[in-house]
Amino acid sequence: MLDKVMSIADASINVGIKLISLAIVLQVVFSEVPFLGGGNVISTLIGIVNELGSHGLVGLLAALLIYRLLDSDVKKELSE
């Protein structure tokens, strides 16, 4: 049961990462992201990084946690 939930969560994270990557590429190429109503994805990501950076040690720990979670998913996907 837990394995099934974990596999669904992993698949959802992979889809999310791919959609964010697609949105960044579309914004660079077309300067507007059609499926997000013209939202500014790059500015949002920069804002998140700035927000984490402005909170000192807590922001650094949060950034490291996010990196660790995403890094293990990417390594696992590349090894498959």
C-alpha cells in the first residue's frame, strides 16, 4: 500500500518538474506561457530563491532539503 502511494507521489513530482521545465522553455522562447495564462514562471522561481536567501540559515536549510529531495529523484530517474 505504501509503495503504491510512494510511486504515485514520485510520478506526480516527475510530472511537476517536467511541466515547470516546459514552462521555463516556453517563456524563454515565446516570452509568455500559454497554459499558465501568461504567468511569469522565471520571475516566480527567482522570487522563491530570493525569499529563501533572505531568511538566512532557515532558508539555506530549506533550499538544501529541496535540493536533496529533487536530487535523489533525478538520480533515480537517470539510473532507470
